[in-house]
Amino acid sequence: MNLLWAGLIIVAAMAIAITAMLLVRRIAPEGSYFEDGDRAAGVFGVLATGFAVLLGFVVFLAFESFDTSRSGAEAEAQLVFQQFEAAQLMPPGVRGQLSGELVCYARTVVNDEWARMEQGTLGDSVNPWGVKLFRTLQGVDPQTPSEQAAFAKYLDLRADREVARDDRTHGAEGVIPAPLWIVLFISAAVIFVFMLFFADPKEAWFVQATMMGGVILVISSTLLLLSFLDQPFHRGVGGLRPVAMERTLRVLDGVGLKAVGKFTIPCDASGAPTA
């Protein structure tokens, strides 16, 4: 979410809540609507504690998903480069083909898959170059001990890369179910209404405004934080970007080509097949 929009939402929520408090304060009896303030504070404490516990649990769940996606993206980028290195020890007939397809895989992640994750449309689709890499691998017949070792290592790295890709795409659809969002918003609404019963014309208006504004500030900002963690792929502040895979591409385009030599890359700069 854009930081400016988040700030505007928080300010709007606080303005509405403070306005409601000041309006209710005009008709409220002295000392608030509660005859027993201690009992009311105890009930409010139960409501606030229950909401805080639920919110803390959901924040932990959302942050764990966010961190899994971030770690998966970094691991996937590292594994692509390690596969590129292992491919150079494969039989000469497939070295260049595997190398080029790995570059195309990385380009597709950066230019296609990332945009689809931001839009929430990636779904269960697979990377097309991952399929092509597997088909190329089926035609490999390692002969020498070094080629056989490289082939076995490449297979292990391929499995690890698929796991890392699953971790990366894990957070694209969001992990917080709709019923949980409903419960959170209902709980926030209950706390807001309960706060209105504390309206007291004997207290200064700015004290009442600060009390209501502070509560709404904490609730609204935390809910926005949840939304941010639940949708980690975006272009706003703190959003996950394909930095690790872009770094791998720069290495493959630079150091990789110098170390290995020229090879055909069967795709354009965005990862789309050229033939």
C-alpha cells in the first residue's frame, strides 16, 4: 500500500472517530454514560485485551508469511546461479542450452511472474522455462565422473529451487482468511462504540479527542500493517521486489558470460521466447 494513502486513511479514521466523540459528548451526562467507571474500565480491558491478543497472533502469522516469501525469493536467486555453475560441468552438448534457459528463467521471474504476483493473478501456474529446463535435462547422458556428479548436483539444486519458488509465491494470494478480517473489523467497531460511552462533557474536549484519537490511531495503523504484510508484493515502501534475482541476472550477464563464454539465450529481455 502506498504510504501516502495509508497516512490519509489513518487521518480520516481519526477525524471521523474524534468528530463522533465530540458530538456524543454534547448530549452525554456528566461523568459519562457509566455509573460505575471501574466496572466499565474492566469490561473495556477485557475487550481491548482480547482484540490485542487476536491482533498479535494475526500479525505474527502475516509476518511469518512475509518473511517466507522474502527468504524464498533470495534462495531462488542463489539457486539459479548455482545451477548455472553446475551446468558448466554437464556434457558439452547441453551446457549452452541449460545456461541460456536458466537466464530466461530468471528474466521471467523478474519481468512476468513478479508483476502477476503484485496483481494476485499468478495462481498455480508454473514458470515455462522451468518446464523447458526439465525437458532439456531429460536428454542429458552424463558419461565421465565429473559429468555424473554435476548431473546429480543439478538435480538437487533444481528440487531446492522449486521449493524456494513455492516459498516465494506463498504470500502472493494472502494468508489471512476473510472470516478473520471480519472478526478483526467487528472487534474494532465494538471498541469504537464502547469508547463513545466514555464521552464526558465535564472533561476538556481535547482530552476526549486525544483519548479517542489515540485508540483509533493504534487500531487503524495496525490493521493497515496487517494488510501490508498480507500483500507483500507491491511497489510501495517496504514491498518485496525482485532485487535478488536482478542481481543474479547481472552476474550471469557479466561474470557468467566471461567465465563460460558465449551461449545462445532463447528469449528476449522480458523472458518471452524468441523462437
